Amino acid sequence: MSTLKVLGMGSSYNQASYGTKTLNILLHGIEKYDAETRLLDLREVDLPIFDPGATDDSADLKTQKTTIEVNWADAFVLASPDYHGSMSGSMKNFLDYYWEEFAGKIFGYICTSHEKGLTVMDQMRTTVRHCYGWSLPYGISVNAEEDFNETGDIINNLLAKRLNILARDIVVYGKLIREQFLRDVNSEVTDTFAARYRD
């Protein structure tokens, strides 16, 4: 794999979302490590509520763009606001749609919160783990009032540093994990969880 493809998932319906703003800054930082990035903003995607028994072809058409982006990605960064100690409903709805598509891919996390958003990131990690995805062992918490000025620039040097660290780590570790997963899928080794993803 020469280039890692990273999909950023913004899940706030707030047009002035600092989580999505931070995610955009991170994606630009990731590109400095010769990775490709895309942003999928759930505010702009008409993703229906997940219905596992749906047989309506129109629902498939509505999810088609999202599925194309998910299949394109080798790695993800999930950004969610902290709503009552939980991820946003749009993020949970997005995660409900996919399973095998997350296997063998690395995930990073951003949460906008006044209380660090630790439970939010833990919930996203738990969901990803159930889908056999990998998570970086840390996430980034954003407090708009403390981290940004009135013009939307980062004023917290620690946040800026953590974004640089996440940009580097998602690419470096993302490549290692994805390349090994693909090797395992394409090998005849049976003692690996990747074996279940062979055609």
C-alpha cells in the first residue's frame, strides 16, 4: 500500500461545529504525511434511520454514497459532540450500518465536550471493536471556548500538538495494520481473525 486513505466522519448537525472544524484541520495535517483524505459530513448526508429489515431500494440509494466512501477508506477519524455523555445520534446511526467494512482498519477519535468526552470516545471505541476495527489508544477532546478564538483559530497549543500527533499516528499505524490485515486476508494462514474475511 503506497497511500493510506483516511475518511473523516463529522456527525454534528451544527453548521458551526467545532468538532467538524477540528476534523478538517486534522485532515489537512494528515495529508502532509502523503495520505489521501476525504470528509463525510453527516449533516449533509440524507442517511435514513438504520432498519435491518428494510427492503426498500430507495433506502439503498440513499446509503450508496456513504457506503462508497466507507469502502474507499483504509482508516477513519470519527468526530462527535458529547450529548449527555454519549455520541451523537447521527454517529450511532452511521455506525449501525456497517460491520465488515471496518475490519482491519484503524480509527481515531475527536469529541467536542466541556467534560473531555471520555465516555463518548469509549462508546465509539466499543462499537469499532465489535466490528473488528482497531483504535488508537487516545483521542482528542475539544472545548470550543478554551481552544479557539473568535475567528475560529486554535489558541490552545496543546490541542495543536495533539492534532499533529494524531495526524502522524493515524498514517503510520494505519498503514502497518491495514497492510498486515490485507496480507493475512490474501494468505492461507488460518490462525488469524482476518481469515473470516476471505471470499
